[in-house]
Amino acid sequence: MKNNTGENMKEKKIFVGTTKEDQEAIKKYCRGKAVELGTLEGGTTRVMSKYADEVTTIDVFEDINLMTDEASKDFVQGHHKILKDLYFRVCENLSDIDNILVVQGDVLKVAKEWKEKIDCIFMDAGHEYNSIKSYVDSWGKHLEKNGYLLIHDTKEISPHIGSVKFSNELKEDKQWEFIEQCDNIAVFKKL
């Protein structure tokens, strides 16, 4: 496997929570400066690094006390049993790729301090409706005009009802153009 600079990368077995179709959407829309909200094990981060110039991935990892969003905190506590030493493991798993920055922190707090414009946002953090809305409100202002917002877990059969509901509502928002549904990723362009 090669990264986006053409260097050989050692194949690492880490969980990638995206399908092949999802990864095609990432290939098509992830470019320039990309931000990933919600890292888990870093599998999607690795995919993004092949197409973006630089990727910043943000997650609280095992320190759920960093989270300000109670609904997301409840979701993480209830669904993720792999949190022990997750930040360390992700940094180690991604250490062979030069264009990735791993940030441990609450995505809403990091958004308040963020200073740069972004070309692509991949959103796979909290999946509750209000969580996703607050992420788009906080991070959307950093997205360049004509930049892409990719929201994961938006397929109608997804158990993440909040992701599906918010994505459907965003299709009606005049600040965003719905581009396509790629398996489990809804793609929007900022107008």
C-alpha cells in the first residue's frame, strides 16, 4: 500500500468502519485540508490520508470526560468497549503516515479554537440528532465555499436515526447542496 506521497506503507490491521462504496466517496471528495470528527481506530483516517494533503482527526478516545455532549458521551459509554489505551493505539497505528495529525479532544471545543479553512469534513462522531447539528454548526463555518461535508451513518436502514434525520433535513438547507448518497455517506457541498 502507498500513501499519497507515493511512499510504501506497512499494512496494518485496523478496523475501517466504511464500506468500499463509502471509500469511493472519500476518494472522490476528500482533498486538500481534511478534518475527521470521530476517529475510533483510525481506519477511515488512513483512507482519507491517501487523497487529502493533510488530515486532522479529532476524538476524545478513551477520555470521555473531555466530551461536552452528554448524548454522545452516553453513546460512547454504551457502544465502545475498546477504549482502553485507544489514543496511544491510534497514534501508533497511524505513525507511518506523515500527513495525519491526531488530536485528542472534544470536537466542539476544538472547533472553537480552530483557525484554518477546511476543504473536506468527514463526520462520524456522535450520532444523535442534536450532536450532529452542533457539529455542523460548529465546523461548517470553517469549511471553504464549495467544500464537502461527508456525514457517515446516514443510510435509511442505519440504527443511527439522528444521523439519518439530520441528513434528510440538511438536504433542504439553502446553505448546502446535497450531492449524493454513497452507501452510508451523505455528501453535501457548502454553497
